[in-house]
Amino acid sequence: MIYCCYSSRNCQSFNLLYIVNWMEEVSPNRKHLTNDEDGETNLQEKVEHDSENGFPEGKKDFVAPAVGMEFESYDDAYNYYNCYARESGFRVRVKNSWFKRNSREKYGAVLCCSSQGFKRIKDVNRLRKETRTGCPAMVRMRLVDSRRWRILEVTLDHNHLLGVKVHKSIKKMVQSDSDAEGRTIKLYKALVIDSRGNNGNSHSHGREIGSSSSVHDHPDQLNLKKGDAQAIYNYLFRMQLTNPNFFYLMDLNDEGRLRNMIWLDARCRAAVGYFSDVIYFDTSYLSNKYEIPLVTFTGMNHHYQSVLLGCGLLSGETSESYLWVLRSWLVSTSGRVPQTIITDRCKILQRVVSEVFPKSHHRFSLSNIMKKVPEKLGGLKNYDAIRKVMVKAAYETLKPFDFENAWAFMIQRFGLGEHEWLRALYDDRAWWAPVYLKDASFAGMAPGDTPQPVFYKYIHKQTPLKEFLDKYELALQKKHKEEANADVESRNSSPTLKTRCFFELQLSKVYTHEIFKKFQLEVEEMYSCFSTTQLHVDGAITIFLVKERVLAGENRREIKDFEVLYNRGAADVRCICSCFNFNGYLCRHALCVLNFNGVEEIPSKYILSRWKKDYKRLYVSDHDGINSNDGTDTVEWFNQLYRSALQVVEEGVISLDHYKVALQAFEESLSRVHNIEDKT
């Protein structure tokens, strides 16, 4: 069962809340909402029932106020906060109100806890007991252009003990006017959520929606803790109001409980268009039993920075959950299939990825495998020596034959023939050992070099979901700022050249600074390659042998041979080290062969667009443009217009001058579109 939503600024304020409430209270026979109208009808039926009977004692809580909530009137907003206060055990007073000078129409207000502030000095000596504590709890709201009252600021924390909840019928709390009463009750009911997640069943034990005391006891639903349902709602509600093109999908089990979830904000969806050629599907938070059952889709941008391409919450490490989240990501990206997908070493993922992405190259993360070496081999007698041989076999061998010989030596030398983990790892070698992966493209995610997790500074093992969702936007804002700063630096400054090689000068004008630094190192290391000789000729293809002095220890170098295939007519050059496929730029050995054959410029096929300074300006997606056979596809029109507008937005925030030009361009475009309407 799936609930899908794209962000829309025309959504009613209660729709998302009703969905969360429905996820808890839906009957097993009702599996999905057909449309908004049905949802509203059922909501009204629930309202009528509750307005007659009141809330069951101790059963219901009002959803806490959140930034972005909207109400039809000031009275509605006041009554809502007053009801929430009664439920929570405190009283409300109006701290400030603002009125228009001429019409005396109220346009702003601050509602606060009755314990806010302190007594005035002249009242201190009165006999009445001091009840104020300077409590910070408050909501600030304002009348907005839509003629609704929107909450702009919220503080939920109190600095004093709260009293006993007061459960009364909603009818007694609202004004007597029948129309206002019906509207207010309807809004209140939309905002009611069962904080214990017991679906009205007295035999439940205080779990929230989709939660369970043990993942193993309830593998068919998310293990959400108290407050997580509210945190999910607050986040989704805020995103729908503030984040255009926000996308999420929910997977519900037969009892209507949340099982899996995926979301992509506008920047994630834009990044997918640029950087989804190679993705890392990170399940480490889930497999390492973090408090948050988080999975992430990560790519690498043109500055060699990790970029988020989507997030998910899964109920478990099952085929069903992995299938659902990968297929859902494919839906969210309009069917965009990555060239290569990297995952942890897992048989379930191996099967699932081959089913969802049959045309993609799939490999296991070598860096994750190496992180497990201390755990799996740390207790062995010759651990340090074993690890050294294993690292050399994985990272330094150039041919499958060399890898297999090195592995066999390790097994025989240290008597590891019966070690189950090493045996299984060797059986899977074609999925993780670099010597078997040279035909795939990894766009910077070379073996042993998976991208840094986007949230690595924001999540530890015990981080609760609420805290993560609060920090989510902060983390992405920081990543976006890093990318924007790198864009400015790459466009407005030139890197320092270190050699007289024309290859270095050529790409200093093209690559972003970070990628150029990596390529520049290859140019510098050309001088460690002391011999380039012709080894064999086979028609148009010539095989060269390049000798290099490589670092073999702290102060020791050894000579290593690298074979390079060269075809002058086709301008092809391929080195056995496969640096181009792994990293996206030519290696020192290939550069030596080009230089040996008098080639003055690197062929354009070896200058990947994804590393260029102006990549986003030049990039044209395979999905962009309108299909000439389907000229009435308004969804495709919207997607294309949105992607084009987002490019202007990203350029427009670079500086104040960029902002002014972008804003003027938008205004002129809108005026021209209006002119078309006038003509028709």
C-alpha cells in the first residue's frame, strides 16, 4: 500500500495531518484514499462522531503547533492553541496583538503560556502567589496574503511543570456560532493523533504509528519511538509549504501502519538530473542498528563532493523493503537508471539490484569490506601480516591472475583455508576487487573511495529521528553552500600551474579546482615514469610499456610496469590501471603515451563534462525536452520548465548582481507569457 505526494502550495493545511491520522486509524479493509474529496468526507464523519461524544479520556492528543500551519480565522487559530494547551496542561493568554491603523483589523498576534514573563516590580509585594516563571512557550502568527492565519514561530518547551490534561468536548471549547463551530471542529479533528498508536485498541501498549518494541517482533512496520510520528508530520508539512517539487512516498502494511518511506526535496531531485550516473546506496545506518533506520542515495558532484540524491526509512533489511525503496527512487527520478550502483556486500541487495537495475553495473563497496577486516580477522595470530597481504592484493594488483595468486599465497601462508568469511569474500571477488571492475564507470567513486556520508557529522548511533529531521535541512544547506562556494572559486580564479606540460594548462581552463588538483598530480607524477617503449603492434592498436618508480614503503620505491593500449586513428588510450574508468580522468601512464606519440591536447572524449566548471550550464539531460510525438504532455512541460527555472535560481543566488538579473529575467518572462494570454 503506497501513499504518494508531490508538494503543492494549494494543499489544505489539514490534508497531511489527516493522512498521518488515517495511517493509524484505517481499517484493514480500507487500503488507500481515492482522492481528497473522499478524505474530507470521512473526516467530517469522524468529526461528527467525536463532537457528540467528546474525546475518550486519556486517548487523544492534539498535534503540537508547527511553523506553517494555517487557519481560516484568528478565532480558529486561538481555539486550536487553547485546546492544545488544555490537553497539555497549561493555560493561554494573549501576549501581543497588532491591528491595522485605519481599519483596526487584526493582522498579527503572539499567544503564550500564562506563566510567561514575571510580575511587575510594583506588584511584587502583593499577597497573591507568584505564578509566572518566565516560560518561553509561545506561538507567533500573522494574517497572510491568502487571508489565512499562518503560524510563523513556535516554542514548545516550558520551564515549569505542566498540570493535568483537561478533556472536554470540543463543542464546549469553540464559539457558539454553528458555522464557525463546524469549521473549527473539522480542523481540530484533522489535527488529532493517537500518541500511543493503539488504533483504539485497549490491548495495545503505547506504540506510535508503525512502531514496535522490537523490529524482529514486527518486521512489517517501522520501529518508531514516541514522538517520531509527530516529527515525520512536522517535517513533511514544512516541506510541502516551503519546498517546491518536494516528493515523498509512503508504504503502508495491511493494518495501515507505516512500513517504509522515501523522500527527495527539490535540491535532491535537481541533483539527480546531474549526478545520478553513479550512486552509492548506503544502508550502513540500518545494518549497524542505528536508532534511525535510515538509507541514503548519494552521488558525487563536479567538485568531488558527496551530494544527496534521496533518503528513506525502512522497516528492515528485507527483500521487500529494498525492492520497494529502489523502485520508489526510480519513480521519483522519472525512470533515470544509474550506470553504476554501489552497495554494501549483501546477498539480498545483490538480488534486488539486479531486478530493479538490470542494465546497471553493481559492485560492493571495497571500503566497507576493509572496515570489517579488524572485526573478522582481528583475532587471528598473524593479523597485521594477513591484513597487509590482503590490502596489497585488493589495491595493487593489475590483473585477475595476479590477484588470485596473491590471495592463494595469503590463504596458504597463514593457514586460512577454513576461514568462512574469507572464503565467501573470495567467491564474491568479481563484485568488489578492482581488477574485475575495469569495464565499469565509477565517476570518482573508485574502489575503496566511496563518498563521505552526507550526514556523518549529524548522526550517531543513538540519534533520535526527531533530532535528525531537525538537522536534515541544516546539513543540506551546508552542503549546498559548500558547492556554491566551490562554483564561485572555480569560475573566478585560476589554479597555479606546477609544470610546463600543455596537458596541465589545457585542463586548468576546464576542470573545477578540486578535480584539477587530482589531475595535476597525475601530470606531476609523469616524471616518475622514466621509460615509455613500444611493446607490441596489432593492426591499428599499439601496446606500450610504461615503467614507473612507485612508493613501496616509507622510504623505498620499486619499479612497476604498466601496459597502455593506444590507437592513433581513433584517439583511444587505455591503461591497465583503469584510472579513467575509476576516477574520470587520464592517468600518468596514458599521458606519457600521448606525449610519446606527439599528441599535444588530450582528446575530448577523455575530458568528462561532469568535471567541468560550467557543467550545470552546459548539461542537457536525456529526459529534458518535449517529446515531439506527445505535444500535449503538460506534466513533461512542467518538469522541463521547473528544471530550467531551477538552473536560473542556482545561478541567481551567487551574488546580489546575479540575484537582480535573475529576478528581472523572471519578471520579463512572466510578462511575455501574460502577453500570449492577452493575444488569445
